Amino acid sequence: MKSREDLVKLETEVRDQLIEAELLVQKAKLEKVEANEADLARSVDDNEKRIRAQFKTEPEFRAALKENGFGSY
């Protein structure tokens, strides 16, 4: 179980990330920046490969996902 301090820190981090994401969206709208689906898919795939490469096996990767609250992989 996480301590109260850990939960407050996590809440602050999540809030800061949401604010940063919203500011990026606003800036992109102002500058009329658009991303197409192919670019987004390629970026997601590249990031997934980079992250998976940090683990020796698929079960190790899935265990890390589960430990960090990303569903029942």
C-alpha cells in the first residue's frame, strides 16, 4: 500500500502531465499542427519497441506492466 505522501506525489505528477498535455494541444491548435494516423501509429510502435527492448523476455515485460498497474497482461 502506498503512503499518503506517495499518493500526493503521484497525484501532483499526473496533474502536471495533464496540464502539460493540454498546453501542447492548445499550442498545436494555434499553430495549426496536425498529425496523421500513420505518423501516430509509427510513433507508438517505435516507443513500444524501445520499451520492450529493455526486458529480456515477454513474460518479464508483461509482469512489469502488471506491477505498474497496466491491466492483466
